[in-house]
Amino acid sequence: MKVSFSTIGYIRSPFHQTEGMPIQPSGAKDVEGTVKVNAMYAAGLTDIEDFSHIILIYVFHKSEGFQLQVKPFLDDNVHGVFATRAPRRPNPIGLSIVELLRRDGNVLLVKGVDVLDSTPLLDIKPYVPGFDVFQVSSVGWLEKKEHQAKTQKSDRRFETNHFNR
């Protein structure tokens, strides 16, 4: 089955290359950016300013191809791509939860941006802790590493010409 999506806008950030950017929103806590929603979808932003946080769903637009086993940023071991948040995926879709600072028409000012500048936006959803937060019993291989996402920066390992070795 073939599935296709159209972008509804794009995300602006201070990151113009993958190398050196945060690998998760927790590492971009104070990084501000903007989300520009195409004018034809602006009415869909009605009441979005009532939420403190939103979920951005986007395309890893600089990722081509995929690998089923990858060496993620936070580990030296190879893991299945679906057990990671690596960008080289069969469907290069990413998500970030960001703080919504304000809305100005069809532009949202956000904080916690961890994406490349001009990232194509697929969707926005409100973040609701009662819906989105779960008590978990295991976070797999990330058990002792998840705190490192706050300081770990991206390198070029997932760019098209820099495959995992």
C-alpha cells in the first residue's frame, strides 16, 4: 500500500547542519525556533495557544534510504532501527515535543527545537500529559543512557554518505 502526505508548513531552527545539533528536545531545552504553518491550514491553529506544549510531527528531510540496524548516538552497539530514534528509517518521520511560547497568526514561536532548519512539518498535536505520559517499567538499552541525550550532540553518522560502520 502506498501512503503519501503533504507538508502543512515548516520548522525554522538555528541548526543548518546535522553535526553539532541536539539529538533530542531535552538537549535543546532553551533553543527557540518557529513553526510556520501554510496559510491554507492557519484556521487549524485555532485554540492552539491554550496549550503550553505541542507535538511536532515532521520529515527527516535530509535522510535518504534506511538501515535496519544502526549504531545510535547514545551507544556503541548496533540496535534495530525500531529500537532507536535514529533518522535513517524506512519512513523518515520524526516527532518532538516543544514548548509553545506564543502564536502570531500562522506562526508559532516554540522552545526546545531539535531539528534542522526548514524541516518539513506534517502535523501538530497538543501535548496532554493525561494522554501522553505513561509509567514505564523498561526503556531497554537506554536504561543507563537516556540522561546523556541532554548533552549529546549529533554527528554525521546518519547522513546519506556517512553510513554506520
